[in-house]
Amino acid sequence: MIAAIKGPGSNTRGLLAYLYGRGTHDEHFDPHIVAGFAMLAMPDPGRDENATLTELGRYLDEPVRLRNGEFGQPVTDHVWHCPVRAAPEDRYLSDVEWGEIAQRIVHAASIAPEGDDLACRWIAVRHADDHIHILATTVREDGRRPKLHNNGIRVGDECRKIEKDYGLRQLKKGDGTASRRPTQADMHKVTRLGWEQTSRQWLEDRIRAAIPHVADAEELLTYLEADGVAVKSRRGPSGDLLGYAVGRPGDVNAKGEQIYKPGGKIAPDLSLPKLQARLATTAEEHPTARRSRTTTPWHQATDALDSLHAELTDATGDDGSGSDARAQAHIAALGELIEATAQHTPEGLRAELRAASRAFARAQRSRIHAEDRAANAVRIAARDIVHTATGPDGSALAALLAALVWATILAGRWHEAKNHAHQANAARRTLHYLQAAADHALAPTLSELASHRPREEALRTLASDVRTAVPDHAERILADQSWPALAALLADAEAGGHKPHQLLKEAAEQRELGTTRQPARVLITRIQHTSRNPVPNRRAEAARRSSTTWTQVADSSVPPAHQLAEPAPALGRDSHPRR
């Protein structure tokens, strides 16, 4: 059961017209009151043909008019509106049951506490089988205003109890880290302006897309302005940034003024303090300076995810707050890496990865405070990807996407272990998109490997390596339709000096195989990543080092340049060196 508090509003009569009307698509039928304040004295236009909406509106607004007549400052934000909807699979609820539910909700919200005869006036209107609308005017009979702070949390808690008491579908309790739901006004504006997203959703996408590109909050605001976002900053006397708000071009109020939304109101993790903590990094030199010549940003990102996998695996079975803080930091950085990958992936995969990035935004945050510096390696890898001028080759992208899939699985497990139901659900949605992208990215590699299948004798030898290295999963691997491609990869790696048995064992240690549908594919992406460089020849390496040492010794015996410039003495018969 979901209770979505709207408002506050100012037009009681206008809301009543909607509740008793036919609806946008004629979906309203038999509107009538199922519960309310002083039911015997209340006119119901749905049951009394002589009652009118205007009469009902005046009855509900009477305490508001009395207060406005006594005080100089009129109350205009007095309409409290809360639709309450049952789940599609829930049983039919009678009018009596809906009335009881409405009374429990207005009690929890402090609109009309039980036994309080001077509470606010309210009604619950039913015009469909699966939901009711509660309308209240937020001035009490004694002229005071009700205490509505955090009433959404209290109403949500009461809904969880109602679900249990009435045998309805039981939803998970929220933790206060979700983004705000679009209001009815937001949705009307989207329709009127022909937008695909609300302003809040559009701004959230822009901010999250900008984060991997910047190193601090000042750069973030500059980047957003360049991306066409309206930006308004708040600064102290010293010029230090104290806060920010952003607006979508074309989103204006009735006076034609730009509407700005603070970052923390767009999503809890986009407030200025949260962003400053995430963007702070201990890296003193750009990571590309430390990267080896054979490592691309895509390979670096896959390596960084190995540390993330280890952190999440350890934290899932650990109750320590320190490991939880590190795990939360890695999950937040994982979202940035998914977004960075979506921006620089081939066009054919971009839609799936952008959908994955949007879905994972809900999984990035929880009530656990993140130790942001713990995830610098993942965050730097994301920054490297968005700053690289070249895209990934097929095997590098397939390996990274496979690592992202496993990281998302581990993030979901961690959230489940911490009872973060909504975040775990977001991770599952993300996994759907990432897995589809990973399958598409790996398809060309599978086709290429399958085209040079090893001979039968080599296949038997490699199958023996599989049974020795991963005995628990060997038969599933050999029965996988991608086994010939894995065998071809192992044969190529062996030609490069690698040991198939060792590669298989290391790959299985990095990614558990019991939960995957196609273990051979998982091994292919992992082994391609670890075997991309040939094993160095030890004899050749020793010879190279010996040659380098000899050259340095020889160079040290060469006379200085000024001595070489002096004229050499003429060589006569007695001037030859001794033999």
C-alpha cells in the first residue's frame, strides 16, 4: 500500500471537482465519502443529490476562514492531499475497510489524532476499487496548525502496519534516501511542454553525467553551465562555495522566472557537502602518468573493479562499520564508472548502459556514511575513461562489462545483507541492462574464437586442464555452448607462454561460477583480460638486463666531452700502447 502525500495546495473546491469528476480517461466511478470528520454533519455529493461540491468545500474550509478573519496573515497553503493505493494483487477492500484505513492514516499524519475533537477537517473519497483520496484542510478547530513535520515517514510506517493487519502485499520500509516522486504538477508540465522527463529527473541525469568529468565542485558547476544547465551558486564573504541550485532551461514559474532546485532536493547524494566529499581525492598526480604502456583506461577500470569485488565480498559477511563505510564508498564509485562507460561505449550499447546508470542511481546511496577516499581507484578509473580519446577494443570492453556485472551482483548482495530493500531492487534492475550489454559486447569475440577451434586432441588436453583447475564446475563449463571458444582462447594463451591450468584457476577465484548461467563466457572475459600480455621469456629478460648493465659500465668509462675535444698526440713508433 502506497500513500503519496501531495501539496500543500490552496484550492479545496478545485480538488473536490477532480475527486468527484469523471477523471482524465473516465476512470472514476461512483465517487463517495467513506470516512471523514463529523460524518453525520458532512454533505456528500456522491450520495446526496441535494449536496454540492461548493457546499462541501465551504464545510471543509470553515476553520481556515475563521483563522484568516482573526489574524492578519492569511493561510493559503491549507489543502493536504494524500492518495492511498493498494497493490494490483491485493484483495478487494470494502468501504468500511477503506474508512478504517483512512482514519489510521490521518491519525499517523497528525491531521486528526484519535480522540481529538478539535482536529482538522478531512474526508476520504473513493472513486475506484483500488484506492482512495484523503483531503484535509490544515487548520484545526481551535485555529492552530497541525504539526506535519515528517508526516510522510509516519504515514509510511502506518502503511506497513496496515498491510500486515489486512493481509495485503507487504512492501519494504524506505530509508529516506530515495529521490522525490514527481508531483501531479510535474507530470502535467511534462505533458504540456512535450518533455520526456520531469525537470528533477533531467537535472539528476545531467549532474550524474558530469561527475566523472570533474575534480571538484567548482569544476562541476562550470561543466554544468557549459552543458546548458542554469546554475546559481551561494557563496560566503570569502568567496567559498556554500551551496548550489540548478535549473532546466524552459522550466519557469508563472512570472517567467527560471525555477532552480537545490542539489540535495534533486537527490540526497547530490547535495554540495556530499559531492565535495566524493570528489575529494588523494591522487597527487594524474593516474595516466602511473599507467603502464600496455594498460588502457578500460583495462585499468577492470583492475580497479577487482579491489571493489574484494571489498564487497568481505563487507557482505562482516558486521563492522568500517568495512561498511568502505563498501558504501565503492558502490557510489561503481555508479560513476557505469556512467562513464555508458558515455564512451559504442553506440549500439549506449542505450542499455544509460538505462543501467539511471537504475543504479538508487543503489548508490544508503544511510551508511561512505569513506569516499577508499574508492579512489574506481573513481579515477571512471575519470580516465571519460578523458580518453579512443574507445575500447572488443575484448577490453567485454571484460569491463563482465566485471561490472559481477560488481553489481555483489552490490546487490551487500544491500540485501544490510536490509536495504530498495537499493537491492535497484541493483537487480541494473543487472538486467548490464547483462544484456555484456552479452552483446562479447558476441563478436565469441564468433572470432569459434572460427579457429582447436583440434580434437588439443580439446581433450584443455578439457583435462578444466577438470583439474575447476573440478566443481568442469562439467557445466564443458557443456556450455561457448566451450569451443574458451578452448581456442586457452590455446592462444598457451602459445603466448601462459599456462591454461593457472589461467583457469585464477579466473575462477576472481568470479564465482556457481551463480552464472554460462560459466564458459565468464571465464573467457576474465582470461582475455589477464592473458592480454605474453609471458616474458626469462632467458631473454636475463640477457637484456645483463646487456643493459654492461652498457652502463662501458658508458661510465668514456672520458668527459672536454677531454675528447683535446687534440690527440701524434702516434710515433714509441707511442703505441703496450701489448
